[in-house]
Amino acid sequence: MTFLNKFIEHEVPEEVKEWIKGEIEAQEKRFAKIEQEMKDLASQREQWYQEFFDRLTTIGFNIDGDDKIVLDPSQLPVKPEGCEDLVVWKHGVDSDPAINDRD
């Protein structure tokens, strides 16, 4: 057993496999709904970002107690090209053969 592969061989009853399959389908359905709601909010979210950036560059924010700082517009982050909001960000787990070859 390695650090990446902690899988222990065991028998999984068909009833459990069916239950897991049902849970996966339900979860994918929930995430699809959340993802659609996030897409529907995309234009509103852009407005929220802009309002937040406007506050940072006009009235600023407190960094410690009464110490306040106003940011220069050049200090604001820039959204990368092709950046898309996602419910779950994948971190390469799907491409790990140690995890995928268990089924």
C-alpha cells in the first residue's frame, strides 16, 4: 500500500453497488442544478465583483484596527481569459490511474 493508493481489496455486495450508483446519480443531479444556478447568476456576480472593487479603490478597507488602506486600481486582480465559475474544481484526481482502476 502506497501513500496514493490506500485501497484494500474487499467484496462489495450488489445491493451496496446499486445504492452507491443511486447516490452518485442523485448527487450529480444536485450539482447540475447548483451549476445551472451559478450560471444564471454570472452577470449578477460580475456586478458584485465590480461593486466590491469600486469600494476597495474608493473607501478602501481596514487592514488592522483603525489602519485603513485604499487600493490603486492597478492592484486589483484581473480575471484570466477563459475563466469560468464551477461548482467543483477538479484537481487531477480523474487522471490518477491508482484511483480509477479500482472499479
